Amino acid sequence: MTVRTIAIKEAKDQLAKLVRQAAKGASTTITVHGRPLADLVPHVPQPEAVRPPRALPPRVKLTPGPASDAVLEDLRTDR
Amino acid sequence: MSVSAYLDTSAFLKLFLEESESSLVAAAIQESAELFALRLVLTEARVTLARLHRMNRLNRVGYLAALDAVGTFWEREIQVLELTEDVHRAAEHLAEIQPGLRTLDALHAGAAHILCKDLRPEPVSVISCDDRLLQAAAAVGLGTPIPPKADA
């Protein structure tokens, strides 16, 4: 897609239209006194930062019997 | 979008004990961006570990190791929720629409429901090994990465 060049005053008046065009992939270079100073370009989503896995503690072994959630259940029913 | 999770006591304990659902819980919490729990979870976890020790299901070394790991993990990973008036009201409402939901289950489900409202539009799931709590969570549209045993 071509890059359009536009003066800052004109860009201010047309900003909403330029943003809609950028959303469709168009880029616009904005000039001040004829000098290109800024580019209005389509947004590029940044990938989410990858979170390192949580450090989990070593798990303790129980002797055979009901699962911990069954024991918790007994405590919740106050048996 | 990242998913935050409410962790209830039945699942929290499995992080420190080697049991059949421990790996499922570990995988579910690795998928969660933030972990939230009522302060009640810490008390219930410590009380359950003490009961397991008294039942000789945990020897003294295992009991102390589990207690230590619980405290460290809680401090490092859990964002603590308090029993506010909103949580109590949500619990009472859930108990009304979910027959069989007991007081403590309702408080955990109520806390997850309020968390979901506070974080909206970010999704919230409930990680639990308690069928009643999972059914209550599902009834108000919360995700349940570990399905109820009754559905398995």
C-alpha cells in the first residue's frame, strides 16, 4: 500500500479519517513546514509477555487413606 | 486474554500433597495469570494438614515440610481476598439458587463471583476439586478448568 504525505494542519482536520485508513493498512507521513517528521502507521499488536512457569514445591506423600479433599469435606461438615 | 483464577482449599492443598488430582491442579495454575484466594483458604489448608498429621497420614517431617511450603507459596503467589459484605451477599444468593451448597462452599463461590465482577472483562476461572463449588461456579458462568468428578 502507498504512503501518503500530508501537512500537519491538514492531518489535524482529518485525523479520524487517517486513523480509519491506518486500521485498513494505509500509512501516512505527516510533515511540518514540508519536512516529514512522523508516520501514522497501522497498529501492530505486541505479543503478550511470556510469564515464566511458577515454581511449585515438591509434593509430600500421604500414607494410604481418603484424599485430602475428603478430609477437608469432613472438616467443613464439622464431623 | 489472560485468565485469572480463584483457587479454593481443595485444589490449593493438592499443590503440596501427592494425590491423584495434583498434576491437574498444577497444570491449571500454570495456565492462570493471577491466583486469588480468600484468606479462609490458608486457614482451611493448615487445619486440614493438622488433621492429616493427627490421622498419621502425614509424618512429622512431611507435615512441617507441607506447612512451610504452604506459607511460602501463599506469600509469593496468592492475591488475598477478604470476606467483605459483597462476598457474603454473593454467597447467600448462590446458596439460594444452588440447593445443597454449604456455607463455606458458598463463601468461596461468592468470592469468585465478586472477583469476576471486579476484573470484568478479564475472564475468571475457579480451580477446585469440590463438585458442589464447581457446579455453583459454572452456574454463574465461571470457567472450571478441572471439571466436576461427576462429569468425568
